[in-house]
Amino acid sequence: MGRRRVLSGAEVCETLRSQGFVEVRRRGSHVVMQKRTGGTTVTVPVPDHDELKAGTLASIIRQSGLSKDLFFKANR
């Protein structure tokens, strides 16, 4: 199994937007994205960096509740 491609904060935000997340605020180098479904709100902070570290990206994917494949297939 090879290494995954490095994604930027902008690419991650684009993927989140395509899944119904909206940008609620931006402060410094971080963008906060939210998605409201029913009675819950999912909030995901995304660093607006050129390259996200693997652990940071894994945390964003986990918090969003979306699949890993969605991020890597959408951003080829």
C-alpha cells in the first residue's frame, strides 16, 4: 500500500463544501466549516496550509464523519 497524496487546506475545504459543509468563520490560518443535520451540528476546523500533516488530515476526516476515499478521489 503506497503513501497517500498530500492535500492542502483549500482542497479539504472544497471536499467538505461538496458534502454540505459551509464556512462559518476564518481566523488567521484556520477555516471553521460546519454542517447542520437534524438536531446536530458537525464543526471541523481546517488549517489553511499548503500541505496538511497526515495526523491533521486523519483528524479532519474523523471529525467530518466522511470516508477517506471521498477526500482522495475528489482531489486527484
